[in-house]
Amino acid sequence: MRPDFFELARKAPLKNQCAFGNLALITVSGNSKFSNLPPSGKINSYPSVIQQSLKIKIMEKMMFLHGGKWDQKISETHKDEMFRVLGN
């Protein structure tokens, strides 16, 4: 992994990084491209991967609505909204 990712994670750790609000299904090659990037880097660097998943498209829109940031609160909101949609 790239050191800049670890530095970012150390400075601003995201609790429950593997929580449902942070996860999406994408291809193996898309995952390989995404694996070491912070959320904003994923959105800005690989628009073709974003198109693979409706969930990531929603996450992209949420980041846009929150000034390009993705944090614990936004992740929790996303998780709650997804569970609400999936529960119906």
C-alpha cells in the first residue's frame, strides 16, 4: 500500500472502515485501482469504476453534497438510508 494512504488514515481514522456504509461491490480490477485511495481520490481518479455500482454513485453524490468529504457521520447516514431502502 502507498504510504500516503497510511498517513491519511493515521491522521483522520474512520471508525468502522469496513461498515456497510463504506462498502460496495465492484470488479476485481476496480477494487485493485481503488484499494489505496481515500474516498475523494477514488471519485476523482476512476470515474469508470464509479459507474460499476449504484451504491458508489450514491456515495459520490453524498460526497458532492458535503463538500467533497466522506466521514464517519456521512457513512452512518448512508448505511441507515441503505438499510431503510433494502428493508422495504
